[in-house]
Amino acid sequence: MPVVARIEVVAGDLLNQPDLNVIVNPANTQMTQAGGLARVIVDAAGEDIHRQSLQFKPLATGCAAHTGAGQLPYEAIVHAVGPVWGGGDAMEMNLLRLAHLNAIRVACQAARPARIGFPAVSCGEFGFPVQLAAQIAVRAAADSSEPAELVRFCLLDDNHLQAFQQAARAL
């Protein structure tokens, strides 16, 4: 039975969500935080977060781990590794679902009650089709058996926002 109390989709900056206590960093398997939103998050949190995340290297696709939040006003950062899109024949959809479920599980271990902010995991540099990713991400949040108080998808890109809103309405 799903236990996530609320699922929200908002137009907003993941790093400016004062009512959240955990944010999700879209990490890569080597935890390099080399570009995109991952770099923005680690730059804002401070170099210590990058060092903390390296202890999980390599982190398999679909897995998640948490560190402190450094200079950010959260209790934790969950580093979740979504799949690189390769056309859909390499279990990418299952791995994206697993990355979201594991991120929620790890967030609930790091903070209680967990109020979690997600970006559009795998939709940037990893090339996952946004419409499909939105359906998978929102459904994973709805299906989670973890006791999260809130899962909020924070999106700046209009196409991402519309895709996630549509997926949330379809629940």
C-alpha cells in the first residue's frame, strides 16, 4: 500500500525549497558531479559533499546513497544514479524506477519525516525522454512503500514541468 502522503509538481529551483529536508542529486556511477544539476548542487553544498559522495564510488545505476547537505539548508542530499538512455533496450525504464524508489527509501532513512525534492532524474545529460521519465518517476513515488511525508518534483524547464504535471494528473 502506498504511503507517500503527498506528491507535488512545482515550477521551481530544487535548491530553493525551504520546506524540504532532503534533495535528490542526479549522480553518475563514479560520483564525479562533473556537470549539469549535479555540479550545481555540489558547488552550492560545498566541496566536502563531493568528498563525502566519493565514498560510495562506484554507485550502481538504480542505487542511491546519502551524504550531509553541507552549506545547503537541508538535512541530507540523496545521490541517485539514474540510467543513461540508450533507446530503451537496456532496462532503462526499470532502472529509473529503481533509482526513484531507492532515493525515497534512503531519504526516509536520512530524515524523518522525509520531505523530498526531486529533479527530472536522467532527463538532462543522460538523455532519458522526458514524457516517459515523468510517468516512471511519478508512478514510483505513488507506489513507494516508504513513509515519506512529501515527494516534490521541482522543475525549471517548461517541457519537464508539463510532462510531470501530466503524469501526476494521470495518477
